Amino acid sequence: MSTTTETETRAVVRPGDRVFRGISSISAIVIVSTLAGVAIFLTAEGVPGMTASADQVKSGETFLRYVTPLVFGTLWAAVIALAIATPVSIGVALFISHVAPRRLAQPIGYVIDLLAAVPSVVYGSWGILTLSSSIQPLYVWLERNLGFLPFFAGPASATGRTILTAAVVLAIMVLPIMTAICREIFLQTPRLHEEAALALGATRWEMITMAVLPYARSGIVSAAMLALGRALGETMAVAMVLSASGVISVNLISSTNPSTIAANIALSFPEASGLDVSVLIGTGLVLFAITFAVNVAARALVARHREFSGAN
Amino acid sequence: MATSIDVSDLNIYYDDFLAVEGVNISIPARAVTAFIGPSGCGKSTFLRSLNRMHEAIRGARVEGKVLVDGEDLYGRGIDPVDVRRRIGMVFQRPNPFPTMSIAQNVLAGRRLNGERLKKAEADAVVEQALRRAGLWAEVKDRLDRPGSSLSGGQQQRLCIARAIAVEPDVLLMDEPCSALDPISTSVIEDLIHELKAEYTIVIVTHNMQQAARVSDQTAFFNLAGVGRPGRLVELGPTEKMFANPDDPATEAYIQGRFG
Amino acid sequence: MTMTLTPPETRERTAPSLRTRRLPKAAVGALHGLAVLLAVAWIVGPADARAGLLAVVLAGIVPLWSRIVEGRRKAKDRLVTLLVTTAFGIALIPLGSIVWTVLEKGVPVLSREFFTYSMRNVVGEGGGIHHAITGTLLITLGATVISVPIGLFTAIYVVEYGDGTRLAGALRFLVDVMTGIPSIVAGLFAYALFVVIFGDGVRMGIGGAVALSVLMVPVVVRSCEEMLKLVPTELREASYALGVPQWRTIVKVVLPTALAGIVTGVTLAIARVIGETAPLLVIAGATDSVNFNLFDGRMATLPVFTYTSIIQPGVPPEPAIARAWGAALVLLLIVMLLNLIARLVSHVFSPAGER
């Protein structure tokens, strides 16, 4: 990179500036190399586990067979969480931006932001000790009344520590970030569009469908993608809430549930040693790759949204 | 302390875009030179090139020579930081540092350069600069209040005091009154009259009456055409420029037929 | 854009009155109030699921009634407003439940002993979280010491030196990507890094600080970048015009102007990582004793203490779980306090006119 200047003749760089610029550049390089380091170190430590044969590891499975149900569980839990969180977030964001009295909007925003401040281990504790038992009757009801659907085939878990409970906790955890982004986008809707709709005699809801939602569509999608990235990587809540058994199943309410990569690492790592550690690091690499892809896609969408919205 | 500026064949670029072309001008010492012209004609850009402030914008560069007392500003080994200590600048909008008091603002140019001033020295610098900027009487009892507590016109005079506290030879003023009310404007115009006894002053203004009121020499800038670079059209004593300009475009602009 | 306005019904057109029929405000208010009351009663406890069902029915009456009296468009508007408000109510349930549960179960545990004792040689009742608080504070301090300079200087690079260049753009993108690194992956990274240096099975407090830094740096960069950008260019130019070099301009003009925002951002970043569990579980491990040395062996932290107390409570489980709630409460209080400080700083120091 040329640190020289726009003007060829300027040959003087003050020592103070050189030092300061140097420190700044080094910090930037540290960040770039950390990111590279994450990929490199995980690969270096993970590859032995990923290539190990079935009889060398505790699980007794090849890496691919070991990781597949985990990948499924990771995606499955995140997708259900998103299915729950998306409508609620959009609703809450609309409530804050267009329904709640203007004076209340900001304090309400703070309250929702408080949800983001709660540490994940607190969510986990609450999920395992409070939520599971209070939501369990719902699973019994679902099995009895909607048991013909594969999702609710049952038998309903007696503890309530199912993948649906974990997904509900995940949904609560990603709710604040989704709400915050949606709220920002809704508030950015050009005032003129809204007033144009209202001037046509539209009700509030018609104004929202005419002016706000079309404008915000791609923003909502990228908010959901970012939330998906979070849900995929969230560890503790799932590790604590879910009673997992490494199966692939779409059954949401039974006591045999697929685990997620992150939760599996947290649960197995403290007792693992040797190649098993390597296997776990390998699964971490897979998780990193998945979240990386989701985040890059989300950022690309956000960038495109910015270009086309005309509201910077 | 008598500094004149001679500019020869100056071209100013933003990346590959030629913004100002072929300026030759001589700015005399202890006089006020006004730059007038329609918006976007490059007069502010040219002004900023006189103390290398344009380099704060990425991709800006110049070709040509700017001689200050015979020394080329763009010569080898010239540090823009030193250039700016000799050639101060006052901006369109008053911009006192919000984290500093009135006195600290005046001293900013000295203190930010790491100079250590004794209390008595510092007080003297503050008083002298504020007196010369015609602000002393109004602020002497509240020197430790934030600079932003002043009115717009006072803030602008504070910025002038801040600029002269560095003891430059030249003061560049980029539309210094455009954000001010008429009374503050007139106070600042009076101030310019007083300051020209000691400083070489260059002022960019949108307001032709102001140019006529304050300047000894006027330069008219105009665009050579749509999408073409700005250039210096005519330069002359202010009375002649307003009474009897040589160039028809100057006359048209001064009579308010465009711009 | 799809502009599907329902065509006004002809009846409305022939009678262009501005006074259309509306539902009585009092009745609507009463229905809504009763519905909210029933829903709260159901969630908080005294009533059973039938109360919830009744709440839904009561709330649902309003749009139906509106459909008859006020017409379809207005009814739809009422229905959506109801749904949106319900969404907000739903979002409040977990927040309320979590805060209540943690307070209810955590407060009785708090005592002098709880804060001053570690879990060394404690079986069953007694013991405390002194070791975990120490570890959390030390590791978070370590992470802050690592992250703030790196984050701040990177932000300075992006805003002051590299603005508009390709490298700055790439850097911004990479910081965004870094924001998305799952916390457990950050922990694995720290572990893998330390294994290369110290060999297999390494556990160290400083490793936890490194892992938390991976999570904290992008947050710090982001907030510092935003704050530096808010400093008006005019101030920088004013400083340059006084003949002040760029680095002094940054140190003496730009950073002081952005200070309140930077402090707020850093405080929020600390609040975000202080509750992280997964990376610390991997690299800092767990222990029952106080450990003041970041570079020597396992270190307990509040989140990991909470986690292990719940997952492996021992026999009998009750005292361990009670301690877990106590630790969770302390952790929650710390995080809330940090958030409060951040808000106060930004509120007190924000220039007049903003906000």
C-alpha cells in the first residue's frame, strides 16, 4: 500500500505521524491475522480429528458420520428459532416504530435491548429450570391433538427439555437484534412515502403495507440472516436446555433430540482428550464455515439494500 | 511580516478530475485580496491550495508553483504542517473545539503543537489575540466557559483569534460571514480592515458587496464551461473591477446577470 | 410497488360523510383491558389455560365487531394493531419471567459468606463465589486491556488514515465477519493457539481473555468507528489550519471530542463479553479455588460456575443449584450495571441538541 501522498513533492512525514500511523496499521493487521488465525489454527488442530478412522475415536464413527447429525441439529434448531422470532420481531419493531405512543417508543426500545444484555448462561439456567417444566404441558397437548404431524409425533418428553424448548430460548435470544435492526429500517422509511399513503386515505395498516414493508423487505431478510448467524453459534442455552442423543429427527417434542455443534462441543470438551479434542475442534471448524457463509450472505444483502434504498 | 504570494500555472486535481486550471496570480502583502465567482468555480479549492489544506481531501493534488516570499510551498522537503503555521485559515462555519474553553481555544494552535507556555505567557497570548479579534471586551469575564457557549458571530471571531494566536503571516478566509447575521458580518468586516495592517489577507466571498467593501484587489473566477475546470478570469484593483472590468463575463457576473 | 387499496364500497361513496360510524371507545378499552388482565393472570399463575383462551376470545371480538360496524378496512387495521401489540406483550413475557426467577431464587442466597468464600473443600451447603468473581473480573480486565487499544487504533486507521481506501473497506468487511464468529469457536481458537504454545490440555485465564478479545474487538472497532465518524471534519480542518500535525489532531481534538461515545461503546462491549460462558468453559476451565494468576492454570468465572453448578450439582443438588441462581443474579446485576453506566455516560456527555 502506498503511504506516500497525493502530491509527489511532499516528501516529509513527521516522526509522530509515522509512529501513530504505524501503530494503527499494526492494529489493523492484528485483526486481519486473528481472523486468518481462527481459520488456520482450527484447521491445524482439527484436521487430525477429521481424518481419523472410526476406531481411533471415542464416538466410534468417522468424522462425517459424527458431524452430520450435529449439522442437522444446528440448522434445525436455528431455523425453528427463526420461524418463531421473525414474526414476533417484526411485530415488536412495528409496535415501537408505528403503533406505540411516540413518547414510549424509546423506553420500550431500551426494555427490548435489555433482553440482549442477559448473559446466555442465565437464559440457559432459566430454560432448563423454569421454561422446560412450564412448557411441558403444551407438548402433551400438541402430541394429543396434532400428533398426526411428524413434528409433534411424540412421545412427549416428560422433562420438556426438547429441541423446541431450546429453539424457543434461541428465539428469545435473537429477538433483540432482529427487533433492533427492523426498528431502524422501519424508522428510516421515507416520511414522504408514508404521508403519500396516508393522504390517499389509507388506514395505518394499509400505509404499512404500502410504504413501510416494501421499503424494508430486504432489510428484514438481512436482519433474519444475521439472527440466523447468532442462533447457529449460540452454545450455552442449547447445551443446558436440550437433552440430546445425536439422532436426526424432525420430532420437536420427544425426548430424543439432535444436538447442535456448539452445544456438543461445550458438553464434550471438558472431558475430552487427544484425538477426541481434535474431532471437536473439527466440528468447530464446520460451524465456523457455516456461520461465516451465512454472515457474508447477510452482509452482502445489507450492502445491496443500502445501494438500492437511496436512503443513506 | 510582509508576505506576498506568487502563484504560477497552478492546476488542481481531484484524482483525475481537473478542478482548477492555469492560475497565475500575485497576492500582495498587507492588503486584502477577494476571490469572487459563481458556486463551484474553484475559488475555495484554490484558496485551500494556498496553505495545502486541500490535501486533507483524499486524492487532491496540484501542479505548478506557489511561491511565498520566494519559497515554493510545494517544493521538496516542505512540510504542510509548517506551511499552515505560517498561513492560517478561517472557515465558512465557525468551528471552535467543543471540548475546550474560550481561552483553550485561543491557545489551541500553540498547545496542540506541544508548546509549553507559562501561565503569564499564556494569559498574554490569549488577551492579545482576543483583543486583535475584537472579542476581548465581550469574553474577558468568562474565558473558561466552553467556546460553543458564544453566539455565531462571536464564535467566528474566536476562530480568528485562534488563527492569529499562532502568529501567521497570511490569513485565508473561506466565506467567513456566510453563516452569520448582518450585524456580526459587519463586525467581522471592520475587523478585516484592521487586520490588514499586519496580515496578508485572502478572502473568498459569495457576496459581491462584501468584496467591494473589504478588498483592495479582486479576482474573478469562473468555469470555462459545463464540466470544464474553473479558472481565473480577471484580476484587478477592486474599484476598477466593479466599475469598469475588462472581461464581459466579469461585468455580467458583477451586474448580477448570472451566478 | 404493489398499491392494493381496497376499493371503497359504493355505499361509502354515495354517503361522503366525514363522520363514519365508530366503535364506542369505552367498550373497546374495557374489552382490551379485560383481555390483558386475564392473560397476565394466566401467565403469572393464579388462573389456568382457560383464562388465556378467554383473553384471546375477548381481544378477538373487537376486530369482528369492527368488521360489522366500521367496515373491512378498519377491522383489518384493528386486527393488525392487536397482533403487533400482542407480539410486544409476548416479547415481555420471557424478560419478566427471567428477571423474576433470578431475583426470586438468587436473592435468598446472597450473604456475606457467599461473596467472601470460594468453593474450596465445600461439599453440600455453604461456600461462595469469591473465586468466580475474581476470575470473571481478571479475565474481563485482561480482555479489555487487549481489545481496547487494538480496537481503538483500528478504528483510527479506518476513519483517519484509510478512509475511502480499498484496505479500509476490506477491513470493515472483515470486522463485520469477525462479529459473526460464534463464541464457542473463539474459545476453540484460543485453545488451539495455546496448545501450539503450551501443549495439549492447556487451561489458562489469559486464554479466556484472548478468546473474549476475539469477541470484543469487533464490537469496540465498530462503536469507536461510529463515534470517530461523528466528529465533524471541520474540527479536524480547524486543527490542521493551525499547523497541527495529524497525529496530534487525532490525540488532542478528535479523541477528546469522541470520548464519551468511546467510553459508552467500550462499556457495552465489556457488558457483552462478561457474560460469555462457552469460550471460558473451553479454555479457562473450572476450579473451586481462588486463582489470581491469569497465566497459571484453571480459573473459575461466574458464567462457568453457574453452568457447572447446574449441570453437575452433585448430591444433594439443591445447594449447588441455589448457588447457581445466586451467581446468575450477581452476573445479571453486573451486566445491568454496566449497561446503566454506558447509558448514563452517553446521556450526560452527549452534546446538547442531540437526543
